[in-house]
Amino acid sequence: MTIQLRQRQFKAILDLRAAYASGARAPILVAPTGFGKTCTAAEIVRSAVNKGNRVWFLAHLREILDDTSGRLTAAGIPHGHIRAGIKPDHDKPVQVVAVQTAVRRSNLPQPDLIIIDECHLAIANSYRHVLAAAGNPLILGLTGTPQRLDGRGLGEVFDRLVVTCSTEQLIQEQLLAPIRVYAPPSIDLSGLRSRCGEYDQGQASDLLSRPQVVGDALSHWRKLCSGRRGVAFCTTVAHAQAVAEQWRRAGYRAVAVHGGSDDCERREAVAGLRAGRIDLVACAQLWIAGVDVPEIDSVIWLRPTQSLTAWLQGNGRGLRIAPGKRDLLILDHVGNCGRLGHPLEVHEWSLDGKRKRQRDAAVSVRVCPKCFATSMSTAQVCREC
């Protein structure tokens, strides 16, 4: 089955080929959520296999691995799996590989190309071990945010950035949903501790699990999000469960999922949102990346973060278009927008891990004092009022 590429996707492949031809061995395709990175990668996989090469698609989340497998199947690309609980078929030239499984297995057939999704994670020891054991393959990284919270540069693994376009450009082309962001006054987080550059989520949970805080978030949901399907990013498992419980008490269909949820719970959360059986999924340790549910049209932030990657990737869960979907509504109850910038702000990326000097992120955001709608600082009036 032929994959129908859009013009930007076709150009991305040409730009990657030019990068390899000029000496790069490990470029990163930088493209925002909704660009179609996996679809673009599937066409690259097909081309590589047609030339007699073996390809691995490497990732860390079962949601990413499941989604990739489904897309390869839809594209008519046979593949095996290197994953726990799935019988291996190493004869297939294409393998969908869980990094946690590959790091524990030896004598795996060596690939000629490894495609790494969410590749800002790829300098972790587990990925480095897998790459070292694979010999000397070409590498292709995929991400919308080539930056790490710990400041380490992705140049430790990768050697070129191939940048495509911005989120706002895809919105203007009607390939992503328009965005509306509200930032109601939030609880004072000035005393929140940081660990390794990120907020202490346990301490944050103590503050944000208070009934009045969750109740305030619920009241804004009632006012702005009735009839929508949403995901709430929470601090801890207990916090996610408390949020889901309060939503249920208010008559909404809500569930909590987290890193300890079993496969059935995680898959039902995705399926339930898609089918309209669930109004809200409260998440802890999950769904910042790797979940493709175009029907999501609201994102609620109850998890404060200092990570630009988490902020942009999390908002990306609701950017895809779907039938009947008007826009994506983001409710930021923890000040992320003022701290990290408006979701449509354009960023300059670097492989060296040193962020180029930028204006203060807070300056890029203007919050309406009446309705709490946010806009870029260049806006003269509140379009919601």
C-alpha cells in the first residue's frame, strides 16, 4: 500500500537524504506534534527495506510501539517485534523494538538503520547500550522538542538537526487544531522544591490535591469544557486518582491512568476517549508523549513543570484534527504558560544543549484579567472577550 505523503513530509525526506549525503550519520527530524513523523518514517522504512536494509523502530512507551506497529501494518509493511510478551520473528527486516527489552537481550540481528522516536531520550544509558550493541547503523531521530531538562546536549548521539515547520504553520494549513489557552489564577507554588531541574512532584501533589484546588479546576472545566474530551496532567498517582474521583462525583465519566496501570487499563483509556465513553483521563507518569487520540480537545494542567519539552509535548496530545472538532482548549492551573511561554511560540534548537539566549518566556504571554484567556504578547485585545 502506497503512503500518501503531504508536501512537507515529502520535503522532510528529501532534506534527510541530503543530510545523509553530506556526511551526517544521525540526523534528527524536528517536527511538531501532528506533522506526521511516524507516517514519514514509515515511508523511509519502506524505501530502506526496498534497498535490502534492515530497520529498527526503537521507542520506550508501549503506546508508541503499538501505534507504530498499527501504522506499519496499515502501510502494508510486515514487521516483527522485539518486545516482552511477544514472540520474536527476527527474519523480518523491520522490527518494532522496546528499548527496555533490547537492552536485556543479546545476539539480536544488527540493523542498518535505527529510527528512534522521542529521541530527546536517546542519550540515556539504556539507549546508548542498545545503539552500541547494534554495531554501526545509520540513525534517525524523531522529536518535536530536541531539548532535555538536564541540559545535556543531544549532540552526544546525533549530528544534525533537520527542522521542518512550526505548530502555527500547521494550524494555518488546517492540519492541526486552533489553540485557546486559559490561565486562571493558580495556587502559590513559590515554595515548591526542585530536584534535578524539575519540580518535586510529591510536594506539588500535597498542594494540588487539596479539594478546593481540584474543585476550582472542575469549575473551570464545567464552564469551558462541557461536552469535550480531555486529558489532565497530574503530579502523582494519588493526585490523578483524586482528580478522576472528583470528576466522577460531578457526574463526568473519568478514569486515572499511570505508569503502574496494566495494559488493559491503558488501552481502554485510549479507546474510551476515542469512542466518547470517557470524558476525562487523569494521567500521572504517562501521556506526555506517545498517545494519538485526535478526539482530545481539552488539556488540563495540574502538574507544574520546568520542562519545555513536557509542556509542548503534553499540549500536543490535543492538537490533531478530528471530525467535528473546533479547537483545542488548554486550561493551565499551575502557571506553566507564564513560565515556559505560549504553546505557539517559536523556539530555536541546538544539539549542544545550551539554549540560545531568549527573551523571558513570561514576556511572550499576556493574560486577560477578566476571562484569563492568554495570547501572545503582540496581541492588542483579548479575542475571547
